[in-house]
Amino acid sequence: MEYKNLLVEVENNIATVTFNRPQVLNAMNMETALEFGNAIQKCKADDNVRVVIITGSGDRAFVAGADINEFKGKSPREIMKFTEAGHSALRLMETMEKPAIAAVNGYALGGGLEIAMACDVRFASDKARFGQPEITLGLIPGWGGTQRLARLIGMGRAKELVLSGEQITAQRAYEMGLVNRVFPAEQLMDETRKFAQRLAGMPPFSTKMAKYAINYGYDMALDSANNLEIQCMSQCFSTKDLEEGVAAFLEKRKPNFVGK
Ligand code: COA
């Protein structure tokens, strides 16, 4: 897969999508947002891809937000296209049937943090920095930051970050529950790949049902959400992988899941 602003590699059932505009700390312009949506669509459609890792090129930035060069002279309607392109790519990634892991290797600011938040799991280098600095430019987050941040870390902390525009360290992000794990910078990609390999070895239909129940149950009333879980859990009994997982446990051996 060839893109101007992204690198996409697939190895051992794991796709790695790397934002590749290091000269602007991987800032997101419209072209990159559209390429990203396209890359996620392809990863979603490719049965050979079981897990997607999202990261940034170079050692300074994951993504330093929207490309501020593209804001000058834009009308609300033009900027709406940009925000819609971001929302659509991120929701596609969040709701696709395979996991996405953010490997946050540096600045994850503005749209960068919003991309990381739409991933299922976030790993960070100890050098990473997080924030929603939009307010310092006279705008607010536009790729889900006002919504996913409050859902992930609570309304009080979300307002602290969005209203102040302050940057926080990886350690602080970990304490807030914004990132799952923090590693020394040089270990980040190895540790992320190791975890991705584990997820890639899980039965795909169970992965799909687990994401489905969590994603769509989250905003439901508890009884409706529990009923959704009952349906999703029961559907797993239609798969060969369920038979294999149970048999392997009882026979004290490793399961061999085939995705059926
Ligand atoms: N859009 C466009 N260009 C950006 C950018 C962005 N979001 N973030 C960084 N860049 C560019 C800088 O303009 C600079 O370009 P130059 O070398 O041509 O001058 C280059 O990337 C390196 O950034 P620089 O600011 O020199 O690095 P720094 O270490 O001093 O600061 C940041 C790093 C991330 C703190 C700083 O670049 C920054 O605040 N970026 C904007 C973050 C932001 O507000 N994002 C939300 C946008 S809605």
C-alpha cells in the first residue's frame, strides 16, 4: 500500500500504520486524514490483518495535531470537511472488528491525542507528551477530543486538559488512565509488537464480539447493554474456535484458532 504521508507495512498479521511527515512533527493535513481513512478501510477489509498498530515516524512525535498551516483563511464549511474526515476515519478504526493499538512515540497533541484515544489500547514511550492545545489557538478539539477524553478519564480531568491546553507527561497520562502502559522509548515498539502478536493470536470472532459489546454497550442503559452482551457472548458458540478453545483447555494444550 503506497501513500504520500503514511507508511503501511503488514507482517505476521499485524499492520503498522506510521504517520510520516516528520518535518511538521507528523501534523495532520486533509490529505493525510483522507489517506488514514483509506488505510484503515484497507486494514479492516484485509483478513490477513488481525491487529493494527498506529505510530509516528521519527523520535519526536506521534502526531503534533492538525497541520496549523492549513487553518489560515479556512471557512467553517471547509473546516467541517476536515473534521468530518477525521471523525469518520477514527470511528471506523474504533468500531472495526480488529484491535488498534497506539504506540505513542512522542508528542500526541490535539488530533494526535484524538487518534490515540480512538485506538483500543494506548502504549506510550516515557518521552511522550499529551495534550489538547486547541484552546490556545482559539478553537476546541474537533476529532472527538471533547467526547472521548471525558469518557476515558472523566469529565473533571477532561475539562482540566481541554480548558488549559496544558501538556502532560506519559507518567501523568498513565496515572489518569489515559494510557495503558509506559515503556522506555527504545522498548516501545518491541513491547507494542509483542502485545499485538498476543491479540493477533486470539480468535477473531471473539475479538469482534468483545469490541462490539464494549463499544455499543457503553452508551446504553445497563439492562440493554447486558442484553447486548448476552447476544454477543452466545454468538461465540457458533464458532469452531470456541470448540477449539474449550477442547484445548480440557486437554491441557495450546489452542490453535483458525478464525472459523
Ligand atoms: N502544524 C504545523 N506545523 C507544525 C505543527 C502543527 N500542528 N506542530 C509542529 N509543527 C512544525 C513547526 O512549525 C516546526 O516547523 P519549522 O521547523 O518549519 O519551524 C516543526 O514542526 C518543529 O516544531 P517546533 O515547534 O520547532 O518544535 P518544538 O520542539 O519547539 O515544539 C511542539 C514542539 C509540538 C510543542 C510545538 O511544535 C507545537 O506546539 N506544535 C503545535 C501543537 C498544536 O497546537 N497542535 C494542535 C493543533 S489544532
